[in-house]
Amino acid sequence: MTSGINSASASASADVAVVGAGIIGLSVAMHLVAQGRSVLLIDRKGIAQETSAQNAGALAFSDILPLASPRILRQAPRWLLDPLGPLAIRPGYALQMLPWLLRFGLASRPSAYRASLQAQTQLMRLAAPAFHAMLARAKASHMIRQDGSLQVYESDAEFRSSLAGWQLRAEAGIAFEHVKGERLRALQPGLASSIVAGTFVPHWETVSDPFEVASALGRHVMQAGATWRQAEVRSIAVRDGGLELQLAQGSAVRAKQAVIATGAWSRQLAAQLGDAIPLETERGYNTTLPPGAFDLQRQIIFGAHGFVVTPLSTGIRVGGAVELGGLQLPPNFKRSAHMLEKASRLLPGLQTEGGTQWMGYRPSLPDSLPVIGHAKAGRQVVYAFGHGHLGLTQSGATGHLVAELLAGHTPSIPLEPFRPDRF
Ligand SMILES: Cc1cc2nc3c(=O)[nH]c(=O)nc-3n(C[C@H](O)[C@H](O)[C@H](O)COP(=O)(O)OP(=O)(O)OC[C@H]3O[C@@H](n4cnc5c(N)ncnc54)[C@H](O)[C@@H]3O)c2cc1C
């Protein structure tokens, strides 16, 4: 935030401090100002300068299948064979990743998977209305595109192997249409001839641009009276019944309540409050091509290749992939280039020049569910992080639930599966 509106003074006190101004912190702040709470929003970089800035823009409300699943365990070994493929582990980080991977394996067992599926379905049911209401309040509803998504398959075998997942979605009441031939080509002209089938999901939505949406929420929160502070929170502790947040610049902030929404960087602050949370990052890559690089009708999902292509107001974004490599190793932008190459094979008319490459840090828990709940050190602190591949989609629901927790209300859905101490 450069405008400096409502900037907090050097040593401030606040009713609620929200740490992290990614899409999750912004949504939390939106819900709190709507309740009339006085909010101090703190971020070391600005509004949505990290993962929430350049994701794929999907409001994947129908994406109820947790990533940690028997299906991924079957698929992963093949994906790992391709060093630039959909899933990679940086050799320099493999040992650190091991505990998380073991937990991911446990969360992928059928019984654990079914429990996560149920939790994710409940969260998604809340996610759509909460996101729509939030954008309406911010006068940003026009930033939602309601033209569905098209998942495509290159063989009958690939299509058939997706059917079990579609069956689970059907049981959850999610509408979709399997398409072939002319219907497939009408939904997206210009697909490669190797694509033999697709699934159209009519209620899948995308946003005009994730940064545009986050900026609109940031503006609304400030206009509603929140205070802004650009600072890194170094530590947080319960003191005299309230909270003290020490900032990197040396000053401190006192608050009655706080929300930790620091995405992939949340583990350390949670540890200071007595919670050992196995948060890791799944790094993702993309390239944003100039608008007009392809006449894209809607988001196209190339599931077997682990990437999507999204039409945005700012261009055509090609990206996805998962790289397990922590927060310190430099990006490997060969991944963005590799996905772009594949995209130009699958969408032969795609103009691949003039793109901007990006890498972001998905904050991920091993069971593919976020952490939404109170800190061990005190109920004054609520965690809201770990949304992995779905933070934009689940942001409205998370803001809604966190506001309920801070107000001492019964949450709209059971929060047991999202408890910080579930591991
Ligand atoms: C390639 C890619 C594609 C994706 N596509 C989608 C998609 O299509 N749909 C979807 O729903 N999700 C998608 N995601 C996931 C989504 O982007 C994330 O889940 C979401 O952005 C996480 O938001 P956040 O607010 O938790 O974290 P961030 O956006 O990372 O925000 C955390 C903030 O905390 C701040 N911070 C950290 N530590 C401190 C500190 N100590 N003091 C002060 N500030 C601090 C950071 O500066 C940052 O601004 C994608 C992710 C990637 C990488």
C-alpha cells in the first residue's frame, strides 16, 4: 500500500491485528470491518505481493477432492520421472521434506482421504456464497467471470481414469458435462487434435485478475476504516491478557486479538505460540502472455500435465506444477518455459512471445486442508493459513469463519478437521 491512508503510528495499539495482507488476510479484514471491528492490517511487503498476486485465478468451488489422495500416490512416481514435470522435489530440499511427505502419505490413505473430502466439501459449500458476498461488498462483483472450466484429456484411458473423481463430485451435487467431438471443439476452438474428450464444469468461475481482486479488497478495507502498517512481525506473545507483536523495525504493537494469515511463512509465528504445524510450501510457476495470445473461451485444465491456461484481464496465464523446494532455494524458471512449450503443443495457435514468468509459494499442509483455529497460547489468536492450491477459492469462507471465531460465535461449519493441533 503506497497511498499511506490510515497509516499506524510507530507504537500502535489495535482491537484486532491481522498479520498478512494476502488474499486470506484481506478476506479476514473484510469480514472484521463488516462487523464494525477496528482492524490493523500488517504486511512486510504490501497488499498481495506474494502468492496471492499471480495465481491462476480459479474460483474452483467444485474442486472438493483433496490433493492428498490414493490417486496422487498412484500418479506421483510417474510424474517424478520428468525433472520438469508436474511434480518435482528439489534434491537440496528432499531431506527436509521427508516428514511432510510421510504425513502426506498417511493423509492419502482411503479413510483419511474420505474425512478430508467431507471437510473440503463443507468448506467449499461456504466458499462460493462467502466469496460472492465479499466481492459485492467491495463493489467488485464484475471481477468474477462465470463461464465455467473445461478439463481436457488426450486419451480414452485418461478420461476413464478421471471418472471416479467425477462420480464423487456428482454425489456432492456438482454439475458437469462430459463432452466430445463438436461440442468439445465448440467450447474451445483451436484445441490440438490429440485432445479426444473433455469435461465442462459450468459453475466453475475465474477472476479477472487475482491482483486486481486483492487490490479491490484492500481499498475497501481501508475505506472502511482499517489501519495499515507495512512491517515485518518478528514475534508475537500473550502479555497481560492481550497480545504484543514485535516488529522488525524495533517498535511493538499491542492488540486485543490477532490473526496469523502469513501464508507459507506462518510456521515460525505459530511455533512462538506453542503450535508445531507441519506447514511446507508447494512452489508453483507460470507465464503470463499478453492479452490476445490465444482466443481462450474459459479456463482450460490439462490435468495429466498439471497446469491450466486462464483468460485474465491482464493476459493469458499458463501455469501450475508443484515443486517441493522450501522458501529459500532460487526459482527454476525452466519450469515456466516447459509448461509454455506443452501449452503451445496442446493449443497450437498460442502465441508464446512476450510473457512474464513468476513463481509463488503455496502454503500447504500434508492433508490438503488449511489451518483455521485458535492458537494453543490463547484464544485471542486465530490462525488462517495453509490453503495450498485453493486460497483464492476458500478466502471468503476463511474470512467468514475467522470472524465467527473472534466474535465467539459458533462457526458455520465444524472446524475440527482444520484444527491447528490435528497432526
Ligand atoms: C502457481 C499457482 C497457482 C495458483 N492458482 C490458484 C487458483 O487458481 N485458485 C486458488 O484458489 N488458489 C490458487 N493458488 C493458491 C493461492 O494462490 C494461495 O493459496 C493463496 O494465495 C494463499 O494466500 P495467503 O494470503 O495465505 O498467502 P500470501 O498471498 O502468500 O500472503 C501472505 C502474506 O504474509 C506476508 N508475511 C509473511 N510473513 C510475514 C511477517 N512475519 N510479517 C508481516 N507480513 C508477513 C507476506 O508478505 C504476504 O503478503 C495458486 C498458487 C500458485 C503458486
